[in-house]
Amino acid sequence: MSQFDFGDSRSGSDNDEDLDTLPYPAPLQRSDFLAPDFSPSTYLSTLSNRHQTLEDLRSELRSRSQLLSKELLDLVNSNYQDFLNLGNNLHGGEEKIEEVRVGLLGFQKEATSLKKIVDEREEEVASLLEERRDIRAKIELGGRLIDYDARLRELEEDLDINAAGKEPNGPDVDEVSDSEEEDEDDDEDGASYGVSITKLRRTVMQYRLIQELEKSLGAHPFIAAQAARITKVRTTLLLDLSTALQQAKGGGSAGSGRILKVMKLYAQMEESGEAVKVLKSLKAT
């Protein structure tokens, strides 16, 4: 049974008598449909207390819809001439549209030109940044090459390479470090043996640092040009180590500790094979 039908289980005649006694429902207000937040379902729910059947309500809503359609038609008919005049007034707007179109095309062309300029500037900036990175890399490389040459020159001076009138294997008793007791013992032995283990240890360390720096620089023309100098440094170092090993070997049992130190320096140079050759030659003599 509809919520708008207030009947019960009594006979139809009794229902008709009850409906006759109910107040006649007021007409639906036009203002109710003009609310900005109008919702049909919400509006229908507010009509639950109307003394009206569902069919009567539907009929009234249909009547209201027909009335609104008629009013809309009357409105159009009454303003028909105005609608026609409005259409006539729109004639000639093609020129305005063409002006807008031409303006838009000009703006598009200008925007395209500006975009081209921005792209060119972007490429130019990218090129300059790449050039800057390349210059920095070259500066860094130049600094490392200078460091390589300085270390190699220092090592050549320590080994007395290219020094006229100097013995490359002369005693060096002034290289003692006051903070290393082991080096003091080495220099005391160096005074008697003629070769300082302290100096040999330092020159071997310098040689290894130069080798590591050479690996990091890779195949550079400047490094390739220093091959003769490196070979001369290696040869001089091996000669000094060979002399120290021969002197330690000649010292008998007192020189056994010195032999181990010299062998360790060979190992640090990654020249253990040269040490074996020297020992074999000493046994043969």
C-alpha cells in the first residue's frame, strides 16, 4: 500500500466515507520546484503527510508538467521576433572570428619562434657546461701529471740518478727518524753495511706510489714518455736492494734479520723473482 494511501482493512464504502472527511490537499507550490538544491526524491518524501492518494499526486504532477510546457511554449511564441532579430544580429561575425583566428596564428608563430630561441639557448648552455666539465677534467689531469712528475723527480734525487760525481749506493746515516726505534737500528746497521734499510724502505714506498698513480692515469702520452725514467728508477732500486742483500748475506748469522727486511722490500716492489735470482747467484759464488 502506498505511503500516500491511508486506507485499512475496512470495506471500500467505509474508505470512501473516511476520505470525504479528510481536508482537501493544497496545490503544489511553484516555489518548491525553484529551490537551487531541489531533489525529486527529497521533495516527494516531504509529501508523505498529504491527504492524497498516490494516483492523485501523479495526476497533479503531470498537470504541473503540462502547464510548465505550455508556459515555455507561450514564452517562445511571445518572443519569437526577438529570437529572429538575435539571429540576424549575429550575421557578420565571421570577420570577428577571422580576426581572432589571425591573432591566434600570429601568437602561435611568435610562441614557436620563442621556443626555437629557448631551445638554441638550452643547447648552447649544455655545450658550455660540457666544455666546462672537459676543462675541469683536463685541469685535474694536468695536476695529477705534475704530481706524477714531481714524485718521480724526487725519487730520482733520492736514488742519486743523473747526479754527477755521486755514488748511488753511498751510505745515508742522516735519514734516521727519531720516532722509529726500528729505523735507528737499521741506520746503525747501514753505517756498517753501507746501505740504509730506512732509505730503501722509503724509496720503495715512493716507487709503489708512483706505480699506482701511473695506473690511475692510464695510457697517457706523457706517461708513455717517462718509461725510460721509470725503467732507470726500477733498475737502480733493484741494484740497491741487491747490494743490501749481498752485504747482509756477507754478514753471516748477524745479517739474517737484515736479509728478511730486504726480502720484504723485494715483495713490496713485486720483484720477488729478482730476489730469488740474487740469492741463487750468491749461493753459486
